[in-house]
Amino acid sequence: MSLFDRRNLLLSLAALTVAPACGFQPVYAPGGAGSELYGKVAVSAPDSVESYLLVQNLEQSLGRSVSSAKDYSLNVQVSTVTRGAAITTSNETNRYSIDGRASYTLRSNETGQILVSGTVADFVGYSAAGSTVSTLADERDAKERLMVILSDQIVTRLYSAPGLAS
């Protein structure tokens, strides 16, 4: 084993001993927030295309709850605003930005107590330089990407919330 390999091995072992000391706990470990929430969260019904995409992504990450295991309710509200991001000198918009914001509240169905709440926000862009059909396809794809980003942020915050791990 070379000196470089030994040094990397020692650094890896040192990182493993430091991780538990800093409070690190794997999300899907027994008693972790992932195992506490997976399949037990009923996400609110969507009321728009964007919220449908957000709910779909949340259910993929949190697991779709079965009717007998709805321990938690997750209420989400999503809004988007589309803005021109690049306008030519002839006043044609050839790039758009979609700003998205999602508010969420995780509530215990047993106690009715709000466990976690907050707001996440991000943006995506898409090109409008092609045909009308390609511009509409790019817009749809951008909204799908934005909802993946927002749902990932919500799930990360839920998993890192204090008090959810058993």
C-alpha cells in the first residue's frame, strides 16, 4: 500500500469517527426521520398542474401513504411566476425564468400539532428561441424541473427537522 493510499485510508477512518460526534444520523437508519415518515405522510390534494407535479414528487420521495398509516398530513401550497429573462433589442423575449415558491406544513394526525413548517423557493429558466411547440415543451419541462427542486428541498427540511427521529 502506498503512502498516498494509507493517508486516504486514515482520513476516511478519522471521518467515520468524527461523524457520530457531530450528531450525524443517517436518514434511513432505524429510528431516523426517513423511516419515521416513509409511507406515513398524506400529502394534500393538488389544485393546479404545478401542485400536481409537486405532490407527485413528494409522494415518490416520502412514499405514498396507505389509508391505514396516515400518521402525518403534509399541506403544500405552490405558486409560480414567469418572467422574461432575455429580451432582444427588437423587444422579443427569447429566454424566460420561472420563480417558484412552496409553503408546507407537516402536522401530526394524532395530536394535531404542527411539527414542521416553512417555505422553499427556487427558479429555473428555459429558452423561447425556437418554434411555438418547442417553447411550450421547454416551459413544461422547466416547470417539471422546478417542482422536483422544490420537492427535494421540502423533503430535505422534513428529514432534518429536529424531533422527527424516534
